[in-house]
Amino acid sequence: MDISKIDKNFKVVNNFEKEDIAFHSADEKPFKIYGIFKENGKYRRMPEDIASNVNEGVFRLHTNTAGGRVRFVTDSAYVAIRAEMDGLGKMPHFALTGSVGFDLYENNIYKKTFVPGFDVKDGFEGIIEFETRELREITINFPLYSNVNELYIGLQQNAVLKEAAKYKDIKPIVYYGSSITQGGCASRPGMSYQSIISRRLGCDYVNLGFSGSARAEDIMAEYIKKLDMSLFVFDYDHNAPTVQYLKDTHEKMFKTIRKKNPDLPIIMMSRPNYILTEEEKQRLCVVKATYDNAKAAGDENVYFISGQELCAICKNEGTVDGCHPTDLGFFSIAQVLGDIIEKILFPAS
């Protein structure tokens, strides 16, 4: 059944005709891309040569555009996209609007989503129209679990087009972790917890979440420690194969990054579950031990958030499958984590 024949609000517009449209590459000025960069014909979250040496999962997923954003200002009466894509993330428990779609924010307020069709294969087109023609700051969030090779943005030919305001004058926040960090299973990209925090605080960020593949390898720790960042958040508990593996790698990764960045605020989190199994309690203790040891050694720039604290708002109702957050789950994480980040980075606000 085609529900759009009954309810027009379910209609997906992937084909459109505009006589006054002009497409622009998102790689060109005055568009500004954050969180990802172009290398060898694809947008990536980290360099290909490093990703290829971490593990197979990181290599496959580093081209997923989680955390990617393009920002600009225009007075066009509409914004269209034409995306060339591959490696599309199609999963039964994950909305295509989150894994494959793009969403658009107007002046930091959600407007609408560029929705892919069920049959999406190598990209899609979409258009979002406004009721009036006026200057707007636009942010388009890239898909969480798909690869984007090219993105073109369609505007009216005579539209004003200029650079958007920059994020606050601090270095990006870097997040490292599992599929939850990557954004699974947010209903759209703007609902990942990093995106929610970014809009709230006006901060840039880099998403280094790798579904099933964040295992704190030495090469990853060495890469992250060299990044120019204002704050580091790590949570790879879900991807550590065993409690012993977590114990062998967690404090080691922390110390690698801390040695290079002695004054960097670092937040450690355990997996965001509200009701814990015995094994999950042991895992929480491992993460907490890294924090306790750092504090005992005099480290005043380290912070710990338990998974149960992260679920303070959603409690046990925040996942789609017992693991991956719904939008409610991501909102809960963003609220708790965002409060701490705000106190660290903006103590006077």
C-alpha cells in the first residue's frame, strides 16, 4: 500500500523540476564542511592510510559520514541536494532517514529531512522549500551510516550565497567509540548526541564512532592523541570483546592520549544501559578504575559518567533493540553529557 495516497504528509519528493535552480559543489566556497574531509574521491572521518591499518571495520566505516555538516547562508526560497553515494547503510532497525538521509536546520532549528526512497542505490535528490524568501543560516547534516562521494546543493540562480558564522572559537570536541557514538539508531543525523550538543553549545566536533570496531588499538590512540581538540570523549565499552580486553586497553589508551595532551579535558563513559548485567557491572568498574587512578595521580582534567547516569532521562526506554538508542536515548545522553561539557568548556556561562 502506498500510504502517501492516503496521507500526503508521507509523500517523498526525490524528483523535482525548477527552472531557476543552480547546483553548487559543497566542496567550494562559501560552503564550509565540518567533521569530514575529501580524500581520494570520498568524504572521510580520518585518513584512509591510517584507517586501513586499524582494523577492517574501521576501514569500511571511516567513509561513513557521521558527524559531517555543511553550512552556508542563503536567501533562496528552497534548498535542494543531489548526493552521489555508495555503501548505503540499510538495516531493519534503523530508519533510512538516519542511516542514508540528510537533514536540514534553519538558523539552528530543525526544518525538514531530505528523505531517500526505499530503492535508493547510488544516491538521491531532494528538495526543501520555505514559505518566504529571506536570509537563513543553513546546516545540512550528512548521513550517519553511508558513504557520500559528492554533494551538490541546489539554490535559486539569483540567490544570495555566503559563508555561515563560524562555530565558537574553540577547537573541535573529538568523540571516539562504538555504534552508539557513530549514531545508530538515530531517526535522522541531527539527532545523534554529538549533533544535539553541538547545536546547544555552538561547538564543532569530530565523530570517530565505528560500529563494532572501536577497540582502542595503539594506532588509533596514536592518531587521536595528535588531533587538535578542546575535549576528548571516549566510550568503546560495547566493542571491547571481553572484560579483560577492556581492562588491558582502556587505561592504556587514556595514558597515551594524556601523555601527549597533559591539560586536555577527557571524559570517560561506560555503556549507556540503565539495568546492568553482572558483566556490565564489571565493565563499568574497569572504566571507573581508569578514572580513579588518574584522580589519585593528581589529574584534575578527567571526568567519568556512568551509563546509568546517561540514561537518567530515558531510563530503560531509550533503545530500539536493547543497545542502540532511539532519539529519546540520544537526547538523554546529550543532556547529561552536554551539561558536563558546558561546565568544562564554558564555566562562566
